[in-house]
Amino acid sequence: MKPIQDSLKSLSNNGGFQQRYEQIKHEVLNHPEVRDFINNHQDQITSDIINRSLVKLYEFINQSKECNKCESLETCKNMLQGYHPLLEIKGNAIDLRYDRCPRKVMNDEQVKYKSLIKSMYIPKDILEASMASLESDEGRYDAIVQIDDFLSNYEPGKRLQGLYLYGSFGVGKTYLLGAIANELARKKVASMLVYVPEFMRELKGSLQDQSINSKIDAVKKVPVLMLDDIGAESMSSWMRDDILGSILQYRMLENLPTFFTSNFDFKGLEHHLSYTQRGEEEKVKAARIMERIKYLAKPVELKGKNRRY
Ligand code: ADP
Ligand code: MG
């Protein structure tokens, strides 16, 4: 703490020690917050206590409080960045307690909030989407009503269907998922958005890789999962049955809400899932996956213009 050290140094070097001491004491005791504190604790504070605590009081008046001397958290000028002092009486002296300053509290909240939304392969701007920014035009009216319904009824462990949002390219399906994730974060609910085609591509390339197991595990267990663009991937029967199938199975059993978006309606997706990469037709297995999706999510069509152009 430079100012105090400097002042103390000049106190001891200076021949006018007493004069400087009185000057600092005067400055400290005339500081409005110090005055208030002393007034409010008149019955406990003696002049002895004040003399003994002068260094602390001097530290106090030189620190920024309620962020009044700082532009930002990064440029916080306090001894402990992000913490501001409060006066308190400890034994027979006045001491300082450092608490988080308003900017630090806000910053910590934001970090916590951001950590509630995880994503894999989703563009960053989507994660800024909010329900408030959505105009509720006709093409989306149904979806917005259902989403509101979900958000007001969500409770951990309660069986609640997610949504299967389908519609053509660019109508805003992924954007809606981003808005749901943000709304959930506001309620302190963790969620994860996964862009399915890229997830599957990565799975294919990393069969031996242990990290993929922890990714699959995270997808399985996150409180609210959003699988974006299912049906746009090329899926092997292994991915369909062993990966997707087991993720969905787990989420059904644990009552973990799951959202999907797709260009296909249920029928179209079932068809897509019947033809795996090798071109084999596997209707029964596709039907089994569809059953799980239908159990987990209610279909809602999104209509409207392509917002990409
Ligand atoms: P989809 O997933 O249906 O193909 P997107 O969600 O990616 O469509 O939306 C297409 C583009 O339009 C994106 O750039 C997205 O940010 C933007 N967009 C979608 N919905 C909205 C909205 N309600 N307000 C503002 N921008 C939107
Ligand atoms: Mg999309």
C-alpha cells in the first residue's frame, strides 16, 4: 500500500513529525465515513482507540469504496483488487474488513451465470440470444407459448417434456435454443447445447480417445440438454443405437428434459434414421429411437422467413 508507506516514511524522516501526524489525524477524523463510524460507536470508541487505529483509518480513507474511485474491476485501485474495506471494532482497536465490492459481486455473478451454459460446436452469438429479444410473430407463437410453459414448470427431477422444434433452414430454431439456455441460466439451471452433426463427426474421429467418453457423459447427465440439428448428420448405426440411443435412454430414465431441433418433422427424421451410412434399412431400430424422442419432446413447428439473409 503505497500511500501509507510513503506517508509513514515521510513521518519518520521528517523533522516535523508531530505536525504531519496531526495533519493526517485531522484528515482521517474529518472524513465523513470515519466521522459517522465514530459517532455510531461513541460508547465504545475512546481517543486511545482512535490513536491506536490511525494507520488503519488512514488506509480506509484512501481505498475506493462502493467502486467510487475505480473505472472498472480491472483498474480497481484497492490493495486487494475487487475488495473494499468496512470499518469494524475488534478488541480495543478499529480494524478493516475487506468485502467484495459491487463490481466484483456483479462480475462473479456473470462468471457463474456463463458457467451454467455449456455448448459444443455452437456459434457464440447464439449464446447471447434472449427470450426478451424475440418478437412473437405468428410463425413462432406456438413455440414461444410452449417454451414459456416449460420454463415456468421446470423443476429438477420432475418429468417434463422438452420440445422438438422443427422447420426449415434459417427460421431461428438454434436461436430459440440459445434463448432457452439463457432463461434457464437466469433460474440457475445448467444446460448444454450440442450441434449434433459436429458431435457425431468428432465421435467418428476419436473412437480411441478417452476424452470423448467424458463428453458423452456430460451430454447424458446435464440437467437440460439441447440437441441441435438432429437429422443433418450422417449417422452410422453404431452412433444411432449405441451413442444417441443410450443418451436418450438415460435421460428418459432420469427425467432429464431434452430439446431437439431439426429440419425434419418426426416422419422425416424416422426416415432419415432408417437409412444409416451404409444404406441399410433398419426400420425397427429407427422406430426405437423415435419412440424415445417422442417420449422426451413435444413437436412444435416453426414457420417464417429465412433469417439468414
Ligand atoms: P435455424 O437454426 O432454424 O437454421 P438460426 O437459429 O440459426 O436458424 O437463425 C438464423 C439466423 O437468424 C441466425 O443468424 C440467428 O442469429 C438469426 N435469428 C434467428 N432468430 C432470431 C431472432 N428472433 N432475432 C434475431 N435474430 C435471429
Ligand atoms: Mg440451426
